[in-house]
Amino acid sequence: MSWTEVRRDDRIVEWERSDGHATIRLRRGPNAWHVRVDRLYQSAEGRGYEGERFESEQEAREAVDGWKAEYDVEN
């Protein structure tokens, strides 16, 4: 499946998985970058939520890429 950017503003970028059952959000906070993945209970792999804090944007974006790969599912 693919991920589509569904939100972008001055603090948040969010992607939604093509089945609509998972999102990944990158948020710039006042002192750090935050990334979270949220899977709905309808998700093929079940409900789940995970979040991490990063000191740099680069680290946060690497986590986004990793989670996109990890939480992708077959069509």
C-alpha cells in the first residue's frame, strides 16, 4: 500500500495509509520533533499507537520512513 500526505502546515505533516486504517504524523514542537503512528482497530494488524521524540528533524524523518515501511501492508 502507499502513503498519501493528507495534512501539511507550519508544524505538522501527516500521511495516511491507502487503506485509511493508519496514519503517521510528524510534528515540530517547541523543543523537539515528535513522530507518531496510529492504527485503527480495523487495521489488518490490529489497533496500535506509538510515539517517539527526536532532537533533530533528520532523525524524525528517518523514523517516519522506517514506520512507513514497517506499517505498510500488502494490497
